[in-house]
Amino acid sequence: MFAPKAPKKPHKITVHQHTRTDDYYWLRDKQNPSVVKHLNAENRYADHRLNQNARLEQTIFEEIKARIPQTETSVPFKFDDYYYYNRIEEGQDYPIYCRKKHSLSAPEEVLLNVNEMAMGYAYFSVGMFEVNADETILAYAIDTLGDQIYTVYFKHLPTGNLLPDVLTNVCHFSWANLPHVLYYTVYDRSLRPHKVYRHLLGNTQKMSELIFYEKNPRFSCIAYRCQSKQFLFIDTDSNTSSEVWYVDANNPNAAPVLVQKRRPNMEYSIDHYNQHFYILTNYQAPNYRLMRCPIANTPLEQWEEIIPHRATVLLEDFHIFKNYLVLEERINGLPHIRIKAWNNPDEDYYLHFPDPTYTASVGDNYAYDTTLLRYVYSSLNCPTQVFDFDMTTRSQTLLKQFDVLGNFDAAMYQSEYLFAPATDGKQVPISLVYRKDLFNKDGSNPMLLYVYGAYGLVNEPYFSHTLLTLLDRGVVYAMAHVRGGEELGRQWYEEGRLLKKQNSFTDFIACIQFLTHKGYTLPQRLILEGGSAGGMLVAAVLNQQPGLCHAAILQVPFLDVLTTMLDKDLPLTIGEYEEWGNPNTEKYYRYILQYSPYDNLKPQPYPHLLITAAFNDSNVPYWEAVKYAAKLRTLKTDNNLLLLKIDMDSGHQGPSGRYDSYKETAQEYAFMLTVLDAQT
């Protein structure tokens, strides 16, 4: 069976006196039957080639299922009068959301059985749910396409009946303190959350009252209630600037009040404690600091510093309890949890975490007057653990360690935290893990190297049940924490965006060269992987230095950067100008043109490639991957595999059911092990 060939239909794009010819621009039209026909042909070809690995794929799928408990219950958390949790039953794809009143020994009340709700749908996701103030009505958001555009329904819990209220085109919602008042945010045509409405139960959506409208196309807004429940905050943010308004959560007629007017390159978020707003901000503090101001007097001039800026510590978040302040910080690329007592400024300490590289974060904490802090810990070789830590006695209780079935022994695996020297002397962190008895530091081990590196998002090294399939076959797994993320502080992000994006690529190349030089693997044993913006990064590196690896997996990758960023009608484009630059300005156009993967494909050898896309993806349109594959097939000078899988039923996050997710992972792993000839 031959790979499909998309017809060339030249489309000229002229900007800044520069003309590009895009032969595959026509593939953007998802309503065109010829486009759908081509996508189906790509899927048939990929299935034909991947089916040659069917036995291995099935073996891996069964291994994954055998390691993950098929019946699982989350750790319950207390919210007002109830304990909330979810459970998954054997053979079912989706969770069942439940609660118990006052005590965990009380009878179970099922809120949502998503398995029953999902019947008949190829994709089904409950985006969020929340009970109202008297805990009698559940609002929940449903997405049946994967485009993250939600419809909100209301369930009367004492009777189980649905209310007639239905809200469409919703991004997010939050209840007020009055049981019949809900605030929700809707999308504009480019899928930007831009309006906040107040809805009174019993009314139609057309009767909802508009209370906030963000007109700037670079900003998106969201409304949520703070932990004290006294206020509802409306955050409106771009990638580099923000503004917060507040509403009295007890007053359904209250108008939003501005905290501080937005300023360029100034971000802030707030919470409430007693008579003050506490403010996390990068104002004159690149790595952020904590400030506060009186509720009655919020302009910037009134802000008072509580936690100062530190050049080597990124202050990521804060949590307020009656007697304690909890800070989430990042030092040398690793997360730390810091605890301070309000009544004793000198009482200041950090929680201890044992592994060389790990992830730790504050979990579900809805009680205000408590000494208990719930947090979650995981590492590449330690399954996820949930703790309650007593901030007064400094003792902790392990509530749950997620099970790994079979003969798993954490002591058999070793994680490491390394630093690779970049071309400009910066040290790039790498997290990795391997099975000790299968590792030889002579380059003979295969390696899967993952990268993201964008939007200031941190590439967290967490435990994965599925990853054991690779580790137990001698594969080393590594994560490169390149610039564009925020692992080493805000400057780490700033040095990997806009006109400095090339640093992300050279950092990744430096990590590859370091790992091969140190004997962790060799280029012919290396597979690169990246998703979304990380897929763009991998693809850009393949254009610049194609001989660095044996194969690559690009998951819903952002590949046609220049054309996408020139199309302001696409979702996200205008808001992304602060990340990639606005190519309508020539200096950004010329810079993006230098690295955009689709524009820089050339006649040269490329490694084996498995590319995935999703037909309903609203973040990265399916055609980015489809156009890339079509063009690359006409240029590559090798006989390596080029496979493109388009999920015709889902969106950016992939399949909604857990078994479909297992199958997708098994398919990727089977591809990887086959091209490496490392199947045993």
C-alpha cells in the first residue's frame, strides 16, 4: 500500500513584499469532501503500516491495563457539608462522581455517572462541575466534540431531575453565594473567553445579564469565587498582562469593581484574607512577589510587600489559611512548598521531598480554619502520593499512594537530575529515569526524550504507569526543561519566546548532544517526542539537524506557525502574538519564517515519524499536521516511515475514554519499539 499523495493546489501568500506558495492550503477546508477523503486515506495508510505491529501493540495495551487498577477511588475532599470524590469501576471508561454528607461512613450519593451519560457518543467529557451554595443543585459542563466548548446543565440533587436551564458556548462557570445565581464565561467567534454573564436559575440564557465584556482581542477573561467565598473575581489576562475585578458574592446586583488597571508586562492575581486582598505580581519583580492592599483602597500605590522578590526563586502561587500562609516556589527548576505562620513571621519552613527530580503541588484545600494542608507528590520513579500535612505539629499522613499492580518495585528504578551546557553557557535541566538493572552508560540504551518549552509552562516529571512498559524494556526516559518554560524562573521563559525562540531549539539540541556524549544513549537509539508547541520544537530541530535521532513522535503539533499567526480569524491567534510575535510586523515575520517547521522543510533525510492530529482540535487545527505530512512526502530523501493518524472524533486532549487513551499510548509505544528493534 502506497502513502497517499495530496494534490498540489498552489496558493500564494504575500506579506512584506515576500511571497510564499502553499501547495496544500486547500486542506484547511474541513467541509470539503476531498479533504475528508484525504484524511481518511492518511488514516488507512497509517493503520496498514501500524497493523504490522498489532501483536506488540496488543501486548503493550494488556501490560498497561495490568498495571493500572481497574477499580479506583480518588481521595475524598471536604467542601462545606459533604465529602466529594470520584471512583472508576472495572471495564468502564469514565468516572462516577459521588459525595457523602458529613462523614465518609454516610451513604453514597451519585452526582454524575459519566459512563451512562457518555453512551452513544464517540467523545464525551465533563469539563467541570460545582454545587451551589446550599448544595442542592449541581451545575456541570459537557463537551461532546473535543473542542472544549461546553454546554452547562443543572441537576436538582434531591430528586435527580434536570432543571430546564441550559447554557451553551460556555468556557467556565462559578456559583455565587446565593443558591440561584451563577456566573459564566462565553467564547467569541475565535474561541476567546470574552464575556461574563450572571444567570438566575429559572431564566433562559437570553435573559442572562452581561456584567463584564473584555473587548481587547489579546485578553481572555474568567470568573471564579475565592476561597473565603466573600468575593467573585474576574481575571482578564493576556500572556504578559492582567487585570482583576471583584464582585460581592452575596449581592446578585453588584457591579464589578476594578482592583488595578492593566499595565504592559505587569501580571497579578489576588486572593482575600480578612480586610485585605493578597496579590501575587511580577510588578518590578520578574520572579514575582506577594503584596497586599486594603479592600477599600486597591490602587497600585497602596500595595504593601509581604514576600519580597528573589532572583533565584520563582514564586508560583500562594494559599491562605486562617493561621498559615502557604507558598509554592520553584528553586533550581524544582518545586518547593513553604509554610509561614501569620502570628509568627520567624516560623518559616519548607516541606522535604526525597527524589532528585519530582513534582509537588498543593492539592484540594477548601477549608479555611484548619491546620491541615493537603499536597500531592510524584516523581518519575515514585507513584503519586496524597498527603495531609499538619502545619502546627509538622507531622503528615499518607492518605493514598496510587497502586501499581504486578511486581513493581520503586527501588528498581533510578531518577536523575542533570544539567546540559547550552551554546551560550546556560545550564539546561534534564530529568530522567531508567531501570537500574537494564541500564548501561555506554550508549546502548534506547531513549525517549520529551520536550515542551513554551508559554512559561513547566514540564513536570511525574510518575506514569504506562511508562513502565518502556523502562522494563531498557528504554531511558528523559525530559528536557528548555527555555520557553519557566523552570528556572521568569527569565527562562523570556529567553525562549518571541525573537529569542531559537534558544528553545539550541537548548534541546544541547540536551541531545549532552545525553549522547555522556553515554545515556546514541542518536540511532534516540526517539524525540513533543506535543502541541513541543511538537513544533521537535519539528524545527529536525529541520535544523535531522541526524540527531532515529525517530520522532509529534502529537497534535503546531507546525505551520507563520500562516497560522497571520490568520487573525483562527482561534487563539491574536492572543498568541505575545508568545510568537505578530508577523504583520516585519521583524517577527522574518524571524518566524526562519524556524516555522512547515516553511523550512527541505530535501534531506528525516527520521521515522509518527504524527497525530485531531479533527475537532480548536487549539492546533488538524491541517497543521496534514499539510506538513503532505509536503514532507515530496521532499524527504529517505525511506523512513512517515505516518499520520487523525482522530476524527476528538480534540486537542485526545480520546476521552481511558481505554481509548491506553490504546493510543500502546500504538505509539509499539511504533517506537519497532523502529528501534527493541520489542522484547
